[in-house]
Amino acid sequence: MSEILIRNAQTVLTMDDTEQELSGVDIRLRGGIIAEIGPGLHSTGEVIDAGQCIVTPGLVNTHHHLYQTLTRAVPGGQDALLFGWLKTLYPIWSRFGPDEMFISAQIGLAELALSGCTMSSDHLYLYPNGARLDDTIHAAAEVGLRFHPTRGAMSIGESAGGLPPDALVEDEAAILEDCIRVIDAFHDSSDGAMVRVGVAPCSPFSVSRELMRDAALLARDKGVMLHTHLAENDEDIAYSQAQFGCRPGQYAEDLGWTGDDVWHAHCVKLDGQEIDLFAKSRTGVAHCPCSNCRLGSGIAPVRAMRDAGVKVGLGVDGSASNDAGNLIAEARQSMLLQRVARGADAMSAREALRIATRGGAEVLGRHDCGQIAVGKRADLALWDVSGIESAGSWDKAALLLAGPTRVRHLLVEGRSVVRDGAIVTFDLSQAIVKQNRLALALAEQI
């Protein structure tokens, strides 16, 4: 059984139950798990010198649309609110196929890895021209990240009063059938699983009430998690009240969309009653601060959620609405926004990092990940704090205050994904060339 020894870490931010911060210790990894933590450890395996590094659990991304890495900074959508932005992008996305889905996922996951992310969800809700969820799963396997793809869907097109063009919606029976197919083909419920599939109708304004209810029943029958967008902005609230006669939280509860197996993206506009509902039901939230800023959606009440006991993780959201995929930068932004809204003591750098690591793992139901403790999975990020970003920093463990924003090394299940600041699992330079070629071809069709 192969071993890796991480030797003499400057500081280890464990995110364990006691929130230990350890100095000058070694971490021995064996068979994909953390086998031992302490000073002066020995191993016959590979040794990684961490003497100039802060070691954290791998960051966890709880909401993404990986396909959107092909449509960053699209003219016409750069300054629009959510609904207008969607209408600009839908016609472009309708021209995607399997190649676009694969390469965009590969690039998006590599970008996340370089920013310290070891596990990412993905919300894929459109399948034009033969594209399938399988395309993204195969990309994640090449990159080497732990992956939680969700089988999204849209079923109400423009002709029926929805937002997406009719060409991008699917028959609801076919959606449920394909959910069963991908769960049976790829979902792994065991500890250490590299792939877990979820069920994720896109949003209350793009699917029917019946599909929301049936999706929840199917997910629970299969033992998988549920995900959707909820309460993202004022337009979202107005739509819910006009169409359903209630706020989004009530709509979710009525259809079985609360519970420990559910997490919602954004939740910028949750009110006090909805926050209490999510806390009592153990419903999770994927907080996407940069996207919420980019689309002018507002500042999510993360401090109130955390104080009430709501599970909160971070999401970079799609690269068409961020437009980056840097998860450590997302953690910093979450800290800054809560301070803007509530004062300088509203959120510490360490709390924001905990949300980005253990918080995200808890939202995704991964109690085997998200902390550095014996028996947990060997998903680790090593941050070199000897460079210019951290020069002069008195508290280098307050990583979000001074940086860096890219990892030196990243290990997933004890295997190297990033080594010395570079992706080592596939040829990233070739993938970037292909990504840019596909993006140019899409732009030329406008």
C-alpha cells in the first residue's frame, strides 16, 4: 500500500472538532486516508517537504456550472441581471455538444484544483446535441478531483411561460429516466467515493411543480442528494410569489425540498423564517459570493445562517457569471461581504476557510472529508507562504488575509493532482488550446 509523508509542515489547520492548529508536524498518508499525524514520523514512501507551507484540508466547491468556462465575459451578458443574463447565454449554450461539455469541465476542474479545491459539485441542467452528464464525469476522472455531478434539467420553455428556449427543455419522463441511468451507472455511496451523483432540477422557474416533487421522491428512493437554485435575487422572489403564491422557502418545503439530503444554491434573499426552516431541517446552502456580486443579486445573509445553525458551503458558480473559478478567492470574498454588511467582526478569516473546507463537505454529506484527522480521506492543500503574497504577514495561518491564492501541492485521495504549482494529471496546455478554439468557434456563430 503506497504511502506519502508530508514532512515538517509549518502549520496545519486541521478543521477538526477541536479546531486544532498544529506546528512542525508530519502527516502520513496511506491507501487514500490520513494514517498518522505528529512530529518525527517515518515512511518508506514519497516525502513532500512542507517546511514553508500551510496545510489545509482540500477546499470544497458546492455549486458550479462547469460548462460555462467556455462562455466567460460574453458581450451582452456582462452587465445584465440574472434573467436577462440567462436569455443572452441560452442561445449560445444550445450549440454545445459532448466535446464542449468535456473540455469545459476539464478546464473548470483544473482551475479549481490550482486554487486548492479537492472536491467539486457540478450542476449540469442542459443537454444539447447529444451531450450527457457522462461527459463531465469522464473529465473529472482525468483531472483527478473528487466529483459530485448533479443531473439537472429544464422542462418549461418559453412557449409555456418559462425562461429557456424550447430547444433546451426536456420531457419530464425522460429526465427522470436519465436520472436513474446515471445514478445506477456512476453513483458510489461508500466512504472515499470519487463520484456521487445528485438530482437537480434547475430552478422553480424552469421546471414544473410535479417534476420538483417527483425528483425528490426519486432521489430519496435512490439514496442520493437533491440540489437546485433558490431565492437568488429579487426577480426570483417575485416569480415565486406570483406563480406559487408563496416565498421560495415555503415552496421548497411543500415539495419535499428541505432536509439533510438537500442543498440550495445562492439563497441570497432568504428571510428569517426561511433561515429557521433550513436550520431545523438541516438543509444546506451553497453560498456564491462572487457570482452574487457580478449579477447584482445582493449579499446572502451568511452570518444569520451560520448563527442559526444552517449548513453553509461555498460555490464559485458558473464561469459565465463569476467569471473565475478560484475557490480560495471565493472564501476571501465571502469574508469581506459579511464585513461589508455586518461590520469588521462579522466573519474571521479562519471561519471563512472553515466554510470553504469542512462546511462544504458537510453540505455535500461528506463526513469522510473536509478535515485533517486520522481516518479521514487524504485530500490536502499545501500553500507556500514563503513568497511575496505572505511577506511581512504576522499570522500566515490567516491565509485569506494575505494569500497565496494558488496551491503549491494538492493531493486527492493521497494522489498528486498539483505538484509545484502545476497540474500533473493531464496536459493542461493542450486542453487550454482546445478550449480557446471551441470558444472562438462559438463566438463566430453569433
